[in-house]
Amino acid sequence: MVRWTDGELDNYVGTTTSGLGTEQRILNPNELWTHDTVMTTGDFTGNHRTDDLVIRWSDGETTMYMDTGAAHLGSEETLVHVG
């Protein structure tokens, strides 16, 4: 998964050590996602799938998108509130 400088978010389905997989757009360019400072994926919920996306935003807020698919963000849950 790649977040580009313009806020576009793309997933590369089927990526292996041999090369990038097929590009799948998740979000078109947008201002909000230019404030993503750290992003990671993993298995952070009980479904035993590596389909959760965790974002730390520039203001320190941290959000998890649970059950993110190849072409869409999952359910949003704020893990760390700011202010």
C-alpha cells in the first residue's frame, strides 16, 4: 500500500519479491491524506487476517481502518484522540 504525496492511496495486490502487483486505487488524491505521517498494515483484530490499516496523522491522532480490502478502506476507529 502506498500513500502518494498528493494524498492518493493505492494498494498493489499480489506484490511479491519478484515485483509489484496490480495497482488498485483505494482513494483518489485528497488533502486529508497528505497529513498521514506513518502507515502500517497488520493483523490487529480477531479475524486472523492482515487487513487492518493503522495511520498516525500529523497532529498525533492515530486511526485504524479495520478489515480494509484490496479496493476500499475498512471501518474507521480512532485509537488515539488529540485535543
